[in-house]
Amino acid sequence: RRAEPVDLLVAMPADRVSSPGRELRVAQLKDGCPQELCSQVYGEVRRGQDWLAHLVLEVDLESDGEVWLLVFCANPAAELPDYPARMSVRGEGVGLEIETPHYVATLSRQMGQLEALTPKWHAGGMRLSTHGNGHGEPPNLDWAHDYMTAGPFQKMRVTNWSECPNYEVIRGPLCTIVRRFGFPHSPVHPLFAPSRLFMDLSYTFYAGASYFLKSGRMEATRDFCAHVARDDEWYFGGRPFDAALWMDKAGQVHEGEIPSDQVDQVWGVGFFHRQSRDSIFAIYLEHRLE
């Protein structure tokens, strides 16, 4: 693996560390000598006698190999690090354009949903997007999250947000996170504006990875009846793919349609083009209903 992102939750004694983002440093042992690595700190929070924070770094590792890392802290004289970045983030608010060595991801300036994805490995400059109109809201590659009220009466969408009600953005040389949260809106908001299914959504982009992470949580704040709810749907316009892929619970990837006895045991779905072999694939790392 080359430049594989590692995202760790680390704890530090609060009586010795005053600023994790300024003090944390990472070094890799090479031939017995420490060499400093580019790193990033985010999500700092004080809990009792400890600081907790996420520490992001990149690791090169051969097959069946191992890497020894040293994490340094408790240096009150440390300066805020300024590492060179291979990730470029352009824009303000949630409407960002994130460029890595592998792709360019474009987020909607209106509500932050993934609008387009341009892979850099494609010689023809393919740009994955919907190439069309939405259902009264801006079209996006990521079509979720939404639910339909009983009846069905109205479809409540986060893509109906005229602007994000709440959001958090983390930028850095190795990792960019865009989080949005609130209640979805109906097409006639605020005339019909129920507050009953809270949604918390985030994208995480790493500089060294050819993938990104999507996380979504929907929490009912009161009892109600929904006709249908979706937390994952993707739409590609212009027919960039012409065949399907899917992964079974054992991690084996198959081409073609999903057998009827396997539909509840799918842990990944994707598409590919039979001639160009271009492909995109989504793996479910965790999926649960309570």
C-alpha cells in the first residue's frame, strides 16, 4: 500500500498537553532512525484528565510488512505544523471542490451533496454527474437521504435544503470532512415542515486514497409512519457504465444481477463498462437498523 490513510483516535494527558493540534508529531522508524511524517489532527475534545483527538497520517507498507511509528506530544513550545498538501480544497461553506491525486469531488453549493466526481485515471476526462434535472431540486450523484410520509403525501429531502441548516467542515493536508445535519425539508417548506427524522451526514476525503467515505445517520425524534426511507442511492447520467457488480457477505465480487436469495446479503454494489473496464464500487462498511 502506498500513502494508505490511517485515522487514529489518540488520548493524551491534559496536564502535559495544552494543544494537541499544535503539539502532536509523528515519526516513522527507518533503519533505526526516526523520520518525521506529515500528519493532521482534528476533533480535539477535553474529557476529564485527557485530551482526545483524531490523528491522520499516511503509511507505505509492503505486503505482510510492518511499520513502527512514534507519536510525540507534551511539547508546549511546539509551533503549529504547516505540512505541504497533496489535497486541494477550493470554495467556502459546504460547496467545496476537493481535489486529490486520484479524483476531483464537487459538492453542491446549495446543500453540500456530492454533485459530480471526476476520476483522474480516465484518459478521456470522464466526469460522473447526472446530466439532467432533479425532481424540483438540484441533481446530484448522491440522491439520498430522504423519506416519504404515509399516504404517500410528501417526500422530505435534504436536497430540498435551500441552504444547510447546520454544518461542520474540517480541512487539512491529508483529510477533508464535510458534515451536514438537520431535519429534511418538503417541496413546500416551510408550509409543511415536520421535525421528526433527524439526519446527520458526512463525507470524508483522504489525500492518498482512491476512495472516499460516506456516513449517514437517521434518528426518529418522535413516533411517526413513513411510506419509505432511503439512506443510499446513486444516479449516473450519460450511460458511463453498462453492467452491474455486487459483493457477497464473503467479500467475493460478482458481475450481473443479484440472485433473489442473496438480496439481503449484499455488502457492496457497483457498475462497470464492458469495453473500457471503467468502474465504480461502493462497499458497506457498516449498516444497521435499530
